[in-house]
Amino acid sequence: MSNHDLILSTPAPARPWRERLGSAMPLLVLGPSLVASFVYVFVFTGWTLYISLSNSSLLPTYGFVGLDNYASLWANRRWNIAYTNLFLFSGFYIVGSMAVGLLLAILIDQRVRGEAVWRTIFLYPLAVSFIVTGTVWSWLYNPTDGIQAMVRGLGWTNFSFALASDRHYAIYAVIITGVWQASGFAMALFLAGLRSVDSDLVKAAQIDGASTFRIYRKVLLPTIAPIFLAVAVIQIQFAIKTFDLVAALTKGGPGISTTFPAIYVYDLMFQRGQIGEGAAAAIMMLAALAVVLVPYSFWVVWRRRKEAGHG
Amino acid sequence: MADVSLDQAQDHHAAAVAARRHFLTRFVIYGLLVIFAAIYLVPLLVVVLNSFRDQQEIARNGLISLPRSFRLEAWGQAWSTYCIGGTCEGMQRNFYNSLKMTIPATIISTAVGAMNGYILSKWRFRGSEALFTCMLLGVFIPGQISLMPWAFILGNLGLSNSTYGLIVIHVIQGISFTTLFCRNYYVSIPDDLIKAARIDGAGFWRIFGKIILPLSSPILIVTVIWQFTGIWNEYLFGVVFTSGQQQPITAALVALTASGTNVRAYDVMSAAVLIGALPPLLIYLFGGKYFVRGLTQGAIK
């Protein structure tokens, strides 16, 4: 008998109302959340999907136009730049923040003094909004006031650092800032993972004479492999939803060089009154998420089944 | 058992080599940590210092330089007199808006999440796992998908351009997260505890109050920190559904820094940025260590 059916295991002869209310209580309490979540997940998505197939412009209307909005979306150069940026950003952002995060986690894991202080320093950007981070970094990138001005002031008058104001490189300014913000989070999860590894495994490897490097490569990192995946999935969500960071850092510019899908949706819906096409762009964002998350969730379910099978 | 028949001299030599290697590794470890710490701290330091510097001095020497002036006026201006888009009240109203939005939304979504998590882990019924999965999907839906529906709903409820509208949004959106966190944490509480309590005649609420709640503080801290920082820092809904005096602080910050005239008031903007960043920073500084500990117990599994 598993622990699943606590409710079913209570005998059920003519019960007084109190008891019946008691057994209905879980559903009564859960009900509103279920309804709200159902509406939020399915009705909202369905609604936006429908608008994306309609001829809505300034206000939602329900004249069905098929995939017209998607066609005009993909015919738009700005959208194509936005989608390309999304892939570029996601790739560098995830790999970058995980690499830095892992390095920091391993460094801190070497029984360093003042561990709490280091951890706090690396993790504090997590508490700060993308708006704050983006604003401050836009100042640092500003050629006349920020890093370039400082280095020139030190004597290197030819020094040039105008990442965010160069059309070709502005996206990297966004990436660097994103990595700065997110690697502490990756560090925290990696560190927790390293700490949760059974210490007997490590001791056994040490007795066998394995070097620290080898222990990490052969024992610790493989054991925390699921955490890598979890971190990547969490980060990719942030990447796809990136709006605040760009809004505060570059406002999509210079020109349209750092436009992102999220910025594009906002623009179409609320600045240009093209709700239909904006909804189509939002659905494309959801599609990008689904491409990542659907295989991941299948993998998680598969892994859980496997573990349950062994347990 | 390790072999301990090394002779004395060899032992000394090996120890010396090991000590040198140990020193070198330590040096590299701390060196890297210091470099990264500098990269993380410099932006914060720059903002803090500039909020006390004189605007002319910043214009002369750049943002990143040692302060040669000290004044507190920028903080006062940012708080109560600086002009954003025509109104000259500083950030105070937006700061209060953010508090009025964040505190209720955090409390409600956390309470609901704790109840949901309790039910979905300890009162499972047929289909409850499937329902849980459906709720989880809410975590992944990008805000852009829900913009149009929210605009319609808030409009009909008469809640557009109000803090209450944002509370509704953040509660509904947050339930998925809080339920996920709490449910994953409560799963690790032994079912035998609950069974024993039921045999003793305890019901749904009593078990929650007497058994679950006292064990909940790690996950409630995580959930509250997550929700508070997330809602306080949120920008998209704030900028879409409110304007002017109703805006939360994130939206006001963007408006303030964009309203640059010829000379950028870096001193006031720095103070404003810090005012906007302070509440989640304080929460994090006091609760950060519980956050990391709890996150690994609940969120990531």
C-alpha cells in the first residue's frame, strides 16, 4: 500500500457532515488555485493564439485571417534580427553564466576562508532587478562617462570601449551584463549540488590517490549532471523572456541591433497598435520555450520513473 | 590501510613540496576570487559613490573615479523633488506603490502556495499529480502571452492603472512558483507523521497548523524571498498596465533615466537606482543564506 491514498483508506459508512466536509476540504482549498491556473495557462494562451490568427489591430477583433500575421512577422527584418539575437544571447548567456558559476562554485568549495562573504558578493546581483543592472551598466558602457572615459583618464588616450554604442557589438554588451547578473545564481546551485554529493564517494576517490582535478571531473561533476540541466533550463527561460535588461540597457538599439522578441511584442501591442501581429510574436516566444521545455519535462518524468523503479 | 614505512627524510621532503604546492593553489584560488569579487562589486561601488558626489564633479571626472566631493542632496532630490515626466515628486510615490503591490502579493501567493503544496503532497487524490503538472505549466508561460488577456480582464474589473490590478496579476502568476516550491519541500516530510496525527483524530487544518507549518520555515523563507524580489523587480506588467503616479518603482526608474536632458544627473539617478534596489537587497542580505539552503531543498529536485 503506498502512501498515496490517505483519503481512500478512511472507511466510508454514513459519515456525519463534518467529516464529509473534512474530506472535501483539500479540494475546496485547492479549487480556486486550480481554476485560476487553468485559466491562466490554457484560456490565456488560447486567447492569445486566437488573436494571433485574427485581424486585430488597435483592439482585439475576431475576424479570422489564418497565418497572415505570422507571414508578415517573418517577413519583417526587425523580427528576424530579434529572433537571431535571442539565439545568440541565449547561447552565450547560458554557457557564460554556467561556466563562471561553476568556476566560482569550485573555488568556494576549496574550503576557503570567509565562504559566506564570497557567496554574498557573487549572489547579490540576483536580488537586484534587471532594470537596475541594465541602467548601471549602460552608464559603464557609456563612452563619455564610463569605462572608456576612466581608462583614457589614466593616460591611454586611444583606448576605445564603446561596446553598447556599436551596432555590431551591442548584443555582446547585453550578454556580458546578463552573465554578470546570472552567474551567481548558477554558482549557488552548483555549490549546493557539490555539497550534496555523498562524501564517501569523494573519500573513496581520495584513498585511491585521485587528484582534486580528477575527483571533480570523474566523481563530482558527473554526479551533479542533473543540476547542469536544471540550471540551463532556468537560465534559458530568463533568456527567452529577456525584456527588462534590454529595455534598461540599450532600449533595443543602437538602431534595431539589440531588439529581442519580448521588446518586439511590447512594441507591436502597445506602441504601434498591431495586436494581431504582436500576439503572433508572443506565440513564437512560447514556441521557443516549448522547444526547450517539452523535451526537458519528458526527460524529468523519465528519470523519476526510473528512480521510482529502482527504489 | 596505507603503507606507513616511509623514512623520515623522504617524509620531510614530500611535506615541503606539498606545502609549496598547497600555498600556490591557495594563492590562485584567492587571487581568482578577489578578481571576480572586484568585477561584482565595482558597479555597486560606482553607484553608491556617485550618489554622494557632486554632479559637476562627475561630469568632469567621469563616473568611475574617486570622489572629490561629498553631498547628500541627491538622495533628497531622488526621493521627493526630482521631476519625472512633468511631476516633481521624486520616487517616493513609486516606492510606496511598489511596497503596496509587493507585500500583499507576496503574502497571498505564499500562503496559497503553502496550502496547495500541502494538499498536493499530503492529501493526494486521483489525478492530483496531473493537476499539479498543469499548474506547473504556469511557471513557463512568458508574460507576453498574458498581456492581452490581462488588459481585457483588468479593464473589465476596473483595475487598469492601479496597484490592485498588479497584485492580482502577481498573485495568479506567482501561485505556480509557490506551489512548486512548497510541494517539493513537503514531499520530504514523512507521511507517517501525518498518518499518526490522523489516527489521533487530527483533521486537515490541525495537521497543517500543528505539523506542517512548524516544519515549514525553510521553504517559506525561500518562497517569500523569491516572490518579494521577483515582484518588486518586475517591470513588464508595471510599465504596460500603469502609468505616471501609479507606476511601480522599476517603471519609474526607466522613465527617470530616459528623461535625460543635456546634462545627465548621474548623482540623482544613482540615488534613485539605490532606492529602487534597496528593499530586495536588504531582504537578500538578511535572508540570503536561508535562501540558498532552502532552494536546494525545495526548488531544484
